[in-house]
Amino acid sequence: MTQTEGEEATYTSHYEYYRWSDAANSCNNNGAFLAKIKSLDELKKARMAFKPDHPTDYWVGVKYDDTLKNFAWADGTPVDSSANFEAIVNRNEQLTDSFSKRCLYMTTTDALVADDCGVHRKYICQVGESDDVVMTSK
């Protein structure tokens, strides 16, 4: 497990492979939630912080909600579709009702990519909120 801190938020990477819902539950059971990656800058900082030890993909706390017809955070609140968030997500993946890729993960490149929520991946938990997290490796 690797940890990074910002002024108000702490991020922890977990190296067990879980489905998206199990990763969300694991974070919740430890008083945290799946990480809210809201911008390209935040995505790059998170990727660089965790890449040296484990260059891989990580589930983050956002998925497409069919009822809302929009992305929602793991706690069910809708994502504020700011320009910063829109720059890191491929919204075209959610345009068809039959598309099964609903949960987003952070790649080793600068993107959040959708995949089937049942795929097992490592994941990043977050404690605290911050609009501009500054991450440093511990």
C-alpha cells in the first residue's frame, strides 16, 4: 500500500485486485471512499505518485449511472461535469444502452477509461476532500 497526502486529502493505493463495487466497499470499510479524480492535473499527480511501485491501472470512484444518464461518484452523488473532468474521460463510451463499460479506472497514461465493473483491478482510496490535491510520495 502506498500513501500520498494533500492539504485536505490522503490517497492510498491498494494492491489487491477487486471488482469496482468490492473496491468501493473496501474503502468504505476503512473510513474512506474510492478516489475522486476530478482533473487532468490530479490524474497526473496520482499516476506519478503510485507508478514507481506499481505501474498499473487502478479503479477510481466514478462510474456511469444509467438512471442519471451521467457519471456519479461512488457515494451516488452526480459528477459536476466541469471542463476539467470532461478532459480526462471518454464520454462516447457511455452513449449506447447496451454498452457494458460503466466503471472508470486510471490508466498508466493520462486518461480515465471505462470498463466492465466486474473486472478485477487494484484501486485507490481517498480520505478527505480537496479541490486541488497536492500529492507527494511517502
